[in-house]
Amino acid sequence: MAADLSQIVKAYDVRGVVPDQWDESLAELFGAAFAELTGADAVVVGHDMRPSSPGLSAAFARGAAARGADVTEIGLCSTDQLYYASGALDLPGAMFTASHNPAQYNGIKLCRAGAAPVGQDTGLAEIRATVERWSDSGAPEPSSRPGTVTRRDTLTDYAAHLRSLVDLTAVRPLKVVVDAGNGMGGHTVPTVFAGLPLDLVPMYFELDGTFPHHEANPLDPANLVDLQQRVRAEGADLGLAFDGDADRCFVVDQNGDPVSPSAVTALVAARELARNGGTGTVIHNLITSWSVPEVVRENGGTPARTRVGHSFIKAEMAKSGAIFGGEHSAHYYFRDFWNADTGMLAALHVLAALGEQDGPLSALVAEYDRYTGSGEINSTVADQQGRLAAIRAAYEGRDDVTVDDLDGVTVQAADWWFNVRPSNTEPLLRLNAEARDEATMTKIRDEALTIIRA
């Protein structure tokens, strides 16, 4: 029987429960199919700290080598460290991780040379079809010239590259609490931060893919509680939290209060524009704060609004030559990092911005956090399109608002906006609202929720 990959091949990556939904034999076929898709003479492969990751990664390497590709294994790494290797070595890459998912999950994030993403429309559908065909009819014939598999350590070079992109010379001594969530931040942070004037307080740096302390998903406020308490207890200047594969970074200020990823996007955008002579395009998705395009314009840049999702951001960055991009989910993309996302580079920008002046982080980010947001509110609905149509009908025709369909439905007025968009994987609608003050935001949020949940 052909393997049914419909449950594990997602829009942007491969992800599922091991060994129930996929295993090393399938990983080997994915490696062979990836070598065939890219036609590359060589590929680079890395993995996170999950118990199943080393075996899956090694199986993928065997599959790619059997098809004639020389494989460079970089071993334990963060996802952005794999993107670094793909960019610096100019090789297609595969990262074995399930990011913030529970321990029984694993997955593969794939990219072409130069860290260019591979998704459904850019090769992942072809890989799936090839793996299904081979699993039905038997493994592919090995190449007449099998490739080699060699090991290479890229951590030091990755850290040096990141630090070359941020001026850290004026940073004053800072006390920083970092919660790695037992994920790959525990591997990368010590090397990236080495030699900086930082009093580093590590939390959960032990690599443990069973996540014994909390899920490695800082987007969920419950997983920030330990960090917030520790920042207050230590009297630290700030706290940083990384997700499981350490490609996303969340920030809390000296009071333990979370800093909005939109405020981080605006802060980094201002700094990247200054690095580039006060010009350049900055990408932001349509549910980041109004603060982001405002700050971009104030600093001489051109804001560009996109749909939610890293494939749209990366495609727009490549098309427009944008210098930087940010999302509400704490993904931060840099032109000088092959348009790929790296939370670590965003963290270095925050450290540099804070360390170059004497005030606290809360005061620094206040100028980039100008509005009141609802956060993302999910509603389970039976008819996504019907509810979106009801939103549209309620606001279209009003003189005081504009309505657009870039990603779901966005309604904008002079003092507020909200967006409602469907989940691709669940029967949910996601609402984000923002206004100039709390009372207006609450009113608009509740109006929208009444229609969504009618």
C-alpha cells in the first residue's frame, strides 16, 4: 500500500506523530525524493533535540546519498542555524524539528539553496507524490555513484555571521534571563552571546525533547510565566524566550511584561532602515499593529502589507528586495540572512537598542507600541465562509470604513481596524482587533465576535 501522506505533508513542511504517522523508512524516502527534486549534488541536514530527530535525520541523509547527493550533516542545530548553513554553503537543506509541538511529533522543514523555502507550491507536493509512488512500488534504484555523508560544525560561524549584522560595541552591561524551554536555544545562545557584556541567567538550557518544564511555545502566555517570575526575582533588564527550534524569540521587559512582537518588529525595522541609509522596504503581515507601518514611514522606509504566513513574507521579500519583515507570531525575516527568519538576530537588535541607552526596556518600546490590541481570538464555527460573508455584509457600504479581502476580511476605520481570517487546518475563525484606546477596541472586538458567533 502507498503511504497516506495527506495527514503529515502540510502547507509549509512535513509534520506528524512518530512512529504512528511516519518513521525512519519514510524519512529515507523523503531524503531520496528531496535529492531528486532539487537535482543537487550536495545537501545539508540538521536536527533538533527531540528523541526521534537523530534517527530520522540520519535516515534522510542515507536516502539523499543513495540518490547521489553528498550530504553535510551539521547535527544539533536551531532552524535558523540550518538556514545559515543553507545560505552560507549555498546548498538545499533539511531541518528535522516539530518546532513547538509536543514530544511525540517530528517534522522536516525544507529549503532550496540560499534558504529559499520549499512549500506546497514550490516542490513539497512533488516530493509527496514521489514518496507515495515509491512506497507503493518499492524504493527507487540507487544511484550508480552514491554520495558521501560528512559531519560539519557550523555553530561558531553562524554566531559570527549574526553578530556581524548588529553593532554591539556600545552595549552596556545587562542582566538577561533566557528561557530556552529545553529547546535549541540552550544550544545556540551560549555561543551567540559569548563575550558580550551580559549577565546571562539561563533557564531550561538542558536539551530535552520531552519538554519537562513547559511546552516550548512562547506564543501561549502560560509558557511565559516562569520567565516573567524569574525576570522580576532577578531584577533583570529583560527576558528572552525561544520556541523549540529557536527560530522565534519573545521578549519581556524589566517588569516581566510581554513586549508585543509588533513593537519588536517596529524597533528592528527602525534599526535596519538606519543600517541601510534610511531607505528600504519593510514587510509586515496584515495583523501587525498600525505602529509598524507608521514607524517604517517615519524612518524613511516603505511598508508593504502581506498575508499571514512565512511563505508569503519570504516571497514578497524576494520580489521587493525588502530589507526586513516581521509577523505578529514573532517570526523576523532579514534580507542579510537570505530572507529567512531568525529570532536570534531580532534578539541581538533588542539587546543592542536597550544597551545603547540608559532607560529601561519598557520606556524604549513604548514609542513603538502605540495602540491597544485584542490579541488573537479564536472562534469555532460551522461555516467559515458564511460567517466571513456576514462580516462583509455588516460593514460594506458604510462611508466610515474600508473593507478588503487580502486574507480573510479586514475592516478599517480612522481609529480602529479588525481582521477575521479562517484557519487552514481547523474549523476556526481568528479575530485580531486594534484601536487607539481600550474602550474603542473592546467595542469593535465585541461587535465582530457577535457576528462571528451568531
